[in-house]
Amino acid sequence: MNDLLKAEDLAERLQVRPETVKTWTRDNVIPAIRINPRVIRYDYAEVVDALKRRRVGEGWINERPGGQPGRKE
């Protein structure tokens, strides 16, 4: 297993805001490892794989699941 990253570190590598990583986690867009209720870590390779499987046309950037408008990144 690779080193596990905090949301802030993952966000820096992906060049997005930490809030985006947290939103993706909440919306099950990316996999997360919950150490305890307050501590979440990410395996970079697994996250990149999950993002690569997503298609731009699915609306995940501009729309949350259920058709709710989201914030553009």
C-alpha cells in the first residue's frame, strides 16, 4: 500500500481545493479510508484510478448526485 494522504495533501497533488476532495469523498466519487470518525486518509493511486474511470460527460464536475447543482472547479 502507498502512503496515505490527508485531504489537503491529496488536493495539492490533484490541483484542486481541499473542499473539493471532501465533496468528492462525501459524494462517493473517490475512495477514502476512514481511520476513525474524524480521520480520513486517501491512497493516491486508488483516487486517480477512480477519477480516470469517471467520464467528463457524466456531470460529476458541475452536478452532485441527484441532480443538485454543484460548484464548478
